[in-house]
Amino acid sequence: MMARQRNHHRRKTSYSTLVFGVLIMFTFVILFLLALGILSLPSNNGGSSKANDLTSIVRKNLQRSGKDVSENERWVEIISWEPRASIYHNFLTKEECKYLIELAKPHMEKSTVVDQKTGKSTDSRVRTSSGTFLPRGRDKIIRQIEKRISDFTFIPVEHGEGLQVLHYEIGQKYEPHYDYFMDEYNTRNGGQRIATVLMYLSDVEEGGETVFPSAKGNYSAVPWWNELSECGKGGLSVKPKMGDALLFWSMTPDATLDPSSLHGGCAVIKGNKWSSTKWLREEEAKREKGGVGKVGTLLGAFTGALIGQETESGFIRGAAVGAISGAVFSIDVLESSLLLWQSDQSGIACLLYLIDVIASLLSGRLVRERIGPAMLSAVQNQMGAVESQFPNQTDIFDTAISNGLTGDSLDRIPKVRITDTSGEMVSCSVCLQDFKVGETVRILPQCHHTFHLPCIDKWLCRHASCPLCRGHL
């Protein structure tokens, strides 16, 4: 009997231990799921979600302290770690929001997307908004906003692209996409996009949320869950609020592309949506100068051709040299003008500078002064490299077949050092630059055409003729 009672007691003890162990394990599993955000505790306010995250607690504490955090204070709310995303509340003032909208309105066009193969803008059904770009550093207000973005993100201003202002009307949207590039073409200027700052310039009555469908976490924990559209409930979403800015990273901390940064703009259901986007890159994002360079090329070619005809150096040669100088100088003028515009110089100083540029362009001084020995050497080296591939080919304009002068023959051509330029202005027909006191020139014996010593020597080493009249030496 005693043995049976002991066995019975041991069985009861083992059953109790087993049940107790299972309960402990179940409790740990529930706590683990709650910690991961897979499960959430039910709320007591009729089914509406109530945020229990740290940032919401901080906001409540600020409100209890008497600070009006919704109107005056800038504060940061972390909403996700995958992707890394934060909201900068009250990032822009109402005046700044209205200013960007009014500045962009006259220039709005149908929005496009970047072609991954060519890097050019192209139409796409995934994006139905209208938008425009505002150049970096365009004016004082934009520079203040860009400086603020740099201060908040710790990314230099120079790494940011220009501001893009977007307008979404009812029904317009942007399908989920990545901001980072999947090709090498678009990363040539500034490298990969590492982060995006999306600033909301207006409130939206319904719809228009920014949604992250691949984000991980408990989406229903955000305090604005019940205000979201059906599209917005398809992932982690941010409802547009005038002045707020959303920062999210396209890269993880180990510098790899983050697929959870997939995001889109839900369709506007009621009202309209204005926003401004700033993409931030790994390196300095250089300004586009193609249009300015083309204009400078055309103007420089025209001026150089006229100078070439005046100095008998040839219409085509002058146009070619002028085109190069015009492109280089026009870009310099653009950068100098932007620096003057962004500085505290008076408007009169800027106007006088631009008048001087135009005068130098029309007078030909621009072409003569901007093409220096370095540019000339680069062009001649390139010509020499091309001609070296065809050593036995002759110039179709040569009056006689020749492979150039020998060193002894070249030394017999007279050299003259210029000591006076008070007479009629004479220019070298090769580089289009005026002769200056102290320079050494060669005077060809038959035609008496005069050239800078380095200019003509490089020519005569390959051609035994005058580059101007083609007279054989």
C-alpha cells in the first residue's frame, strides 16, 4: 500500500511539473510574439488602434508638459526599422510650403520616371502626377530648406539632387517602386541614392498616403490607422500632413540596398496632394550643365569662325576652336553667376558682370582669352594620336606628298622674338591667340606666314607645308 501511494504521488507531481512547464513555455512564446509585433494587445476604445510605441509615449509626455508639439516644435518620430524611416514633424513652416507650391505651379508638367537603360526621363503608367524640378540652391528659401535637410540627415548639401515638387489630383497615384537604381548609368553622377526626404506641402482629406508594402512590423499600431484608405492599410503608411517630412533610407547600415524600402503613393480620394522630394546620394550630385554647354558651344563656334576668317586661320578651324572655348567658358560663367546670385553682392554687381561677359563674347575676346596652351596641347595630342594610326596616309589638301621636316630642316627656319606689338595686331593662325612681347615665333620662308614656335613645330614635324596656304617647304 505504501509503495502504491508513493507511485501515485510521483505521478501527480510529474503531471503538475509537465503542465507548469508547458504554461511557462506558452507564456514565453506569447511574450516573444508580442515583442516582435506579430501579436498586439486588444484596445479598449471600440476597436480603434492605440499606439504603444516609445515615440507616442514621448509625444504624450510633451503634450502633458504644456508644449504645443503639433504646431511649433520640430520633433522626430521613428516609425520603422525595416526600412529605416522617421517622420520629422513640423519640418517646414506653412509659409515655406506655400512658397514651394507657388514657385512650382507655372512649371508643372506630367511626371516621368527614370529609364534604367538610358538614364533619361520617360512616361509611365505607374506615375500619374504632375511635377517640376527646382535647382539646388535656387534661392535663399530653398537653400535654407536644403541646409535643414543636411542638418537633420547629416548628409552634405552637395550630395542632394534638386527639389522635385509633385502635385496629385483625385485618382492620381504612384505605384510601389524603389528610389535606388538597379543600373550603372544613373549612378555616374553622385553614386547611388541612399536616402529620400519626402516633404508634405499640403494636407489631404482622404487618400494620398505614402505606403511601404514590404515593411516589417505591426502596421495597425500607428495612431492614424483608422484614417487610412484601403491602399494605405496595405502596409506601413504615413498620412500626409502639411509641414511634415518623411525620411527613409534606401540602404541598410551595412551599405547594401534595402528591398523593404519599396514604397508608393496611394491614389488621392478627396482633395489634392502637394509634396516635395529630395533624393540624397553617396557622393556629390553635380548640377546638369548640358543645356548651358550647348548654348556656349554654338556661340563660341560662331565667334571663333569670325575670328578665324579675320586672321586667315580658316573658318572651320576657328569654329572648332571657338566651340570648345564657348562650352568651357559658358559653364564657368554659369557657376560664377550662381555664386554671385547666392552671395550678398548687390544686383548692380551681378548685372555688370553679365554685361562684361556678353561684351567679351560679342567682341571675340572670350574665344581668344579662354583657349590657352593647355587646351591647345590637348587638341593637338589628340590629333597626333589619330594621325599616328595612319602613318602613310597623306593630307588631301597638301600640294605635295611629304612626311614632315627633319630636325635639321626645322632648325633652318628662322625664329624671331617679339619685342614690340605697337603695330597692327597679328594672331597665330593655329591657336588664334595674339602674339605677345617676349614670345618666340617662326616665319615661314616662302609665304612669310607667322606662327607661335610650339604651334608650328608640331605641325611641321608631320607636314612639310604651311598650315595656312599649304605652300610646300
